[in-house]
Amino acid sequence: MRIVPSEISSSTRSQAERSVFTALKAIHDDESVALHTVHLPQHRRKRVGEIDFVVIMPKLLLFIEVKGGRVAQRDGKWFYGPRDRESGPKESPFAQASGGMHEFEREIGDLVGDLRAHGVPSGYLVITTDIDLERTTEFEPPQYLGMTAYDGGRGLAQAIEHATRFWLTRNSWASTPVSAPLRKKMLDKVRPDFDLVPNLQSRLTELDVTFERLTNEQLDRLDELDSNPRLVWTGGAGTGKTFLAAEAARRKSATGSVLFTCASSTLAAHMARILDGGITVRPFDRLDELKNRTFDQLIVDEAQDLMTFERLGVLEELVSGGLTEGRWIFMLDQNNQVLAPEAYDPEAWEYLRPLGSVYGPMKRNCRNTVQIVDQVRLHTGADLGVASAGEGEPARYVDVHDADHEAALLDAYLGELVQGNVSLRNVTLLSASGNWETSSARLSRYASKIDQFAAVVGTDRTKHRLTWSSISDFKGHENHIVCLIDFGPEHLDGRLDALYVAWTRARAQLWTAGRPGTRQALKDLGIASLTRGGQLR
């Protein structure tokens, strides 16, 4: 059965409603449409009313009231929720369903005409997913579905059939089936086209909430590992390594001096902005500014980019006790997320690993949607963990002839985002060539609204402007939407690491434009990745 909206909102806390939502969606019925959470702003007896589900079917307009958890009746009054926090007294669920049904009929009648005159029958069904109510004079069996018959959702389809037959006998004047045009008219009036699917901006907001919840869950790991002086945390892109590194730096700064470093100057600029002033932040190539200083705690993010004996030697001098006795945390990606092969020496990793406690790989991906994780895994074989941010839009790929063609398709996509109320600051253009002077972005009609990321990172940006970046400068960063441009087969050259970095920067949506020959090169590399077991080269 089609259900609107197609994905349940993260604000829906009722597990009972979530269960019924899933059960309705699983019913094989191409003609009916279920609407979740229909508001009744003009309810006659309440300031605002709400119906859990309205199901528009050819034979019946069915209203479903869902109750989860404990339900109690005392002296003819109804109470809901745990004993120590119960709410009530309130109406019975049957009275709520009946009241919602009649108010809906009145309001929709004002928009499409009197339902009875149209011959549209209606009825209601009360569902308690966690208990079975004893039979009372307040309802007939077909009007109620308890826990046992509901059976985790398996009994819902049959219950709807029983309710339909019951209510048709109570609506003898009905003219069924209700015509498809009338059903569509009712649907359009309740949920107009613009509201059938939440726009992308609302989806981005939901993903932000999910991201905050998921990353906060990871803070428990800091407590678990706090007793270990030397730690190595491993995890694929999107598993929250930088988030944890920042929080570790804040905690450690309360008891001593902290140095936070990484290879990327843009990531260091960002971290210097979000970390407290008492924490020293420097990119690796500026560590010479700290000569003759040592720190109580060293934190290294994106450590795979610094994994050579020479670089470890530099870090050794900056932490009290050195790498063998000092206190440090190294964050690295087990997928070898490196853009330059000379930046990673496996022997250096074998030297460092036994000096600390290795934790990982972390498996909860809290950045990328399922579609992005699947896209990266398919083409690179990289393990990004389990996508926990939820569903998103399918990754898009377009073939382009040249820079002019690419700019035109990019403009069309950006226009689509603007139409969906997406702020341009939520979009980053990642250039595979990394050359602004030759980038197709300069040919875009949005060119005047583009900031080069390396110039604005670490500053206040209040304008709604796009950002453009090379892949290497955007490593360690992220944005809601990423467009990979200036991308040709020469940028793969038998390697997948740059592609891996680029694609995993996107939190919600990914758009890729490929020059001639790129699609085939991606296909070949994907096959090769699967053949060798998914190890990046």
C-alpha cells in the first residue's frame, strides 16, 4: 500500500505508530493510499485534533486510531501510559476515532462536497499493538484489533477487510467503489502535491537530528577508553572519528596541555575554530612552529596521512614521554584513505600499532545515507560501517561531453535544489582536477555565488553561497550535498582513494558528472575491487 509521507518522520516517537506504518506499507494493495498523521485544525471539541492514519480505499474511508503501551479503564474513564506517568482521564480510543472521523468528514466535505452525497462510506478501526482489551458494549469486534490478532502487523490486512465489511453494512446508502478521480481529489485536498513527499530541506534537517543523536551515542566510547593512555581508533569515513577526536581534545584539555594535528591545513583551520582556545591546533606542515615544546596529550586525526617513520619522528618530539610512554590518540581509516601513496608506510603502522590499544574498526556510520554507503561499497569495496543516518536519495551520475555540457547539467541540478528550498551553503562542488581556472564551475550561472573552500574555512559565512574545493582540501570535512565535477578517467588512473574521499563527503545526496570514458573506468575499477576483496589501491 502506498503511504504518505513515504518515510515516517523522526519526530514520531510512538513505536506503535511506527509498527502500523510499516504494516500498512507491506500490504499488497495498489489502489489504496494511507495518510499518516492528519491534522484537524478546526476540531469542534479540541483546540487541535489529529488522526493517526486515514486510509483512502475504493470501498471505504477508514480512520485508524493507534494506542501503544498500557491502556486502562477505571469507572468509565480511560488512562494511557505507564502507571507512574499515566495521562488521563481521557476519551476512549473509540470515541477519539469516531470524533476524528466525523470532523474529517465535515472538513473534507467543505473541500470536495458532502461525502454522503458522493456515496463515500467511512468507518474506524482502533488498534492496540501491545495489549488486548476486553470486549465492552463500546465497540463491535470488527472495530477493534488487539495485540494477539495484530500479531506484530501480520494481522492488519485481514482486520482492514473485516472492518470494511462491517462498516459497509452500517453505510447502506454507500455507492462503491468510490471513483478513482474522487479518491484522488480527497488525497490532493488533504495532502497537496507539494506535501506528498517532504522536500529535501526538511529531509536534511531530519538527517541533522539523526546525526546529532548517533554521534552523541559514540561519546560513551570516550568513557570506556579513558583509562588507556595510548589509543588507536580506526574506522571508515563517516564513522565519527573527527567528532570523537574533537571531544577527546576538549576532555583532555581539562587536565593538561593538548596538541591536535592532522595533515590537512583546511581541517586544522576548521578544528581551531571549533575547539577551545586552550587547545593548540596545527596542521602537520606547521609543527615546526612548536619547536622546543612538549604537550601532555597528542591527538592526531586522519593519521593514515602521516603514517611514515619520518613523520612519526616529528610527533615523537612533541608529546611528553614520546610515542612509547606518552599519552596520545591516533585516528585513522582502515580503508587507507590516502591521496598520496608516499604518505602511508605499512611498516610505520606496524611499529605504531603495538604501542597503543587499538579500538575498531568502528561500525556505525553516522554521516552517510544508505544510498551513499552502498555506492561507495559497490565501486571501491570499502567498509564504511552500517549506515545509521537512514534513507536518502539515490546517488546520481550523469555523462557529460565537456565543461560546457557539465556546467549546464550542474545548473539544472542546482536549480532543482533551490526549488526544494535547499540553501546553497549546503552544497559543495568537489573538483577532481582541483584547478579552479579550468573548472566547469566557472561556466555555471551560479559562478558568482561560489566561494573557494580553502579561503573561507574557519571563518564566519553567513551568506547562502556554494563552496568549491579540491578533493584533498575537503578531506576531513563534509556537507549535506556534494557534486563531484571535472572528473575524467585520468583522475582514477587505476586508483580509487580520491573517489572514496570525494563520495564520502556527502551526508545526504551525491551528484557525479563524468567526462567521456569515466563510466567505463568506474565499472572496471568496481569489478577489480570486488575481485581483490575490496581493498583500496
